Amino acid sequence: MHLHTARYSHCASMTPEEMAEAAIQSGLDGVVITEHDVLWPADEMAALQAKFPALRILRGMEVSTAQGHMLVYGIVDDGGFFKGMRVNELTERVHQEGGIVVVAHPCRYSDDIPEEIYGADIDGVEVMGTNVRAYMQDGIGGIQERLRIPGIAGTDAHTVEMVGVFATDFDDGVGTERDLAVAVKARTFTLYKDQRRNDAINAGVDGRIAHLKRVWEQEPHLSEKDIKAKYGFTYSFQYGVKNGKDMRLV
């Protein structure tokens, strides 16, 4: 439900083909490619789908709004969506196209929820994923309690190692982008976690935290961007460790 490829997301390292192969190996029936602020062209998606007939590949996008990142499902045209738009403007346009909007990894950089999210007619929230850490749970729970919206699971995978750790398991087959939007709103799904892989990631958290702290101590001149490029620590991981957050996956 949430992954990126190197074709349109510069932060991802896996090619679309590598992503598809990893998804099949993980036992997934389908994926939704949610590039940052880009909807895959239909012809390119058709070509990728033809290469991997055993895997249903759908299009979505992750829009960088003024109130945070939002996952968009059920649309077939990205006209009118742009980086920095307000979340209420996004939901209005998506709903006009028959799609839905899901809040991606809320509270990733702040404990506060932008008040505009509560008045934007949001359809769902991401509750499980490799960028959904334990420290975000109170905020996520607050969103769900106040808005009474469903929670979905997606890995936010940028590398093949993360594909399939979490997934959303739909009761009925999802054949199209519109089918997906309808199924999420109908809540006809359950959430899936590969517990073995989840535990393995959590087992390495303390070591990664110690490594990051050594980097800060030994190379204080490095910026957050430098650390990400040199050592692979994401901005959110750096933020969480710096602020003493619980960095385990849920």
C-alpha cells in the first residue's frame, strides 16, 4: 500500500523490477506504487504489469501537503495535485475523482497533529509500516478516535529489504485503483505483519541508535543530510533518536 521506486522517487534505491520481484518473493498478491508527488503514467504501468502478470500493480501517490504527507488512492489522473498544497484542497480534489486520502506516518517529526487534518474529510490513516514507530502511536490513536477512520498497513519501502514486512489483506480481490478505494472505505480488510522480519528489525534498533550517537560524537560537523547520505540514517530516525523517542516498530 505504500512503496517507492527509483524511477520517480529519488530517495528509493530499488528499480520497479526489483520491487516487483521482492513483492512476489514476499508472498504479496499486489502492490500500490506511491511515488512522491508523481502518479505513474498509464503506459509505463501497463508495461511493468505485463512483465509481472502474477502481481497486481496499482498506481497511487504520496502527496507532500502543507500539513504532511498524504497517500492518495483511487485516482487515474494527477492533474491538479502539487507539492505544498493544503490538505483540505487535496481531499476535495481527490474525492471529486472518486479517490481517497490516507494520512501517511503521522507524528513522524512532531507529536502535534495539524488541526487542519481534522477538518479535511480524511479517509484513513497509516497505522503500521517501517516508518511508523512506537512513539507515533498516541498521535495515530488520537486521529482514529477523533475521526473514526480505518487504519491501513504499508511498508513505505524504499529498498527491497523492506518490501512486504507489512501489508493490508483485503477480503475480496482488488482489481483496479477504484476497487482499492472502495475496499478501504468499506473496511473490508485486515492488517498483516511479517512478525519474524518485524522482530529482526527491532532487534537491530539499539545497535543503530548507538551507531548514530557515535557518528554525532565523532563527526559533529556532518549535517542531517550528510549523515543520511553517508550512513543511511533517515531524517525521521535522526529526529527520533535526538529526541529520545521509542524507535521500535509496532
